[in-house]
Amino acid sequence: MSGGGINQWPEEERPREKLLKRGSAALSDAELLALVLRSGDAATGRSAIDLGRTLLARFEGSLRALARAELNELQQVKGLGLAKAASLKAAFVLASRFQARPLVALERFTAPAQVFDYFHHELRDAVKEQFLVLLLDGRNRITRKVAVSEGSLNQSIVHPREVFVPAVRESAAAVIFVHNHPSGDPAPSREDRELTRRLKEAGELLGIRVLDHVIIGDGSYFSFTESGLL
């Protein structure tokens, strides 16, 4: 059912009442979006559910694609102003943070799959490449995560100096590099291979071991160490 304000609908069809009586699982994606949006577009008479359906159609029918949209993209949808766009963005960020596992100081990563498990939810939906360095002590325990750079749509601008300054400052014994591919394909590019080679050489000069470089994709990862390239 659509058209007119949701308050005019039969009670059993209203998203809020439906959630209270039947649980959140009974609501469609458009109805859940309507609860976040709270109201429709008064200028056209479209309900909040209509707006939710329009958003899904605009972004490939995918909540994942919608979650990755920037604020300016969301506001291009007729009837969606800054307040509604900000509410949507906040809801998706909260969901992502809820799914992400906290990085615990002095925890050990003994396999690249653990790195993937920790950072998949944080990085898989990022629209730009992000490059992180994990600082480790002499027993390979995590002491800190440092965000080194955020790049363009498909390239992160990283210099060995930026990577190793925090490692030297905090007397890290080893490091693990982590970055994402917004395309979802974790296969390393020629630039990724060249950067990893340069970073390994810089680490050898500084006496800081480079344990791995893990590239996060959508549902999968690539490990330079696991693949014998480091």
C-alpha cells in the first residue's frame, strides 16, 4: 500500500506498529528504511515507505550499495534532504560499528585470516582505499592501529616515511599492513606489489620486521605472506 501519510494507513500496515506486533523480521527493507526516515515527501505526497523503495531502486536494490553512498548522492533522491540523508548515513555507520570487532591491545594475530576477520566489516564498504599499519611488540602482540592514508576511489597514496614514523616513534618490533580494495577484489595490483617491496626494504633498513600485507576485499582477502610474496 502506498500514497498518503502512513498515519492514514490501517494500523497493521504501519511499519512501527508492524514491528511492535510482529518483530523486525516481518518488515521489508523499504519499511525498515521508512522507520529511519520517519516521514515522506510532503511536496509529492509520497510516504516514507515510497521513499525507501525509491532509495533501493536508485541504489541497485541493495542495502550494501545504499550504505556506501555519500551524503551528496543520497540528497540527489527527490524528497531526501540533508536531515534524512544524515539519519540514513548514521544508521549504516552504527550497523557497521556494531558488526566490527574491537582491536584489543596485546592480542596476537597468528594468521592473515584473523586480520581479515577483524577488519572486514570496517573496510569492505569503504568507497576509498584506506591503508592501516598495525604496530606489534617483540612477541608479535598488537600495541596500536595507525591509519596512514585514505586514497582516491582506487588508489591509496602511501609513502614509507608515513608508514614507519609511528613504528619508530613507538619502538615497534614488527608491523602488519592492511588496506582495502573498494572494487571488492582483493587481488594485488602492480602498484600494491611494488609498494609492498619498498615497505619491506624500508623495514629491513630500520630493523622493523614486516610480517604481512593483507588486502581486504568483499568476503575475501589476499595475504602477501600466505602467497609467498613477502
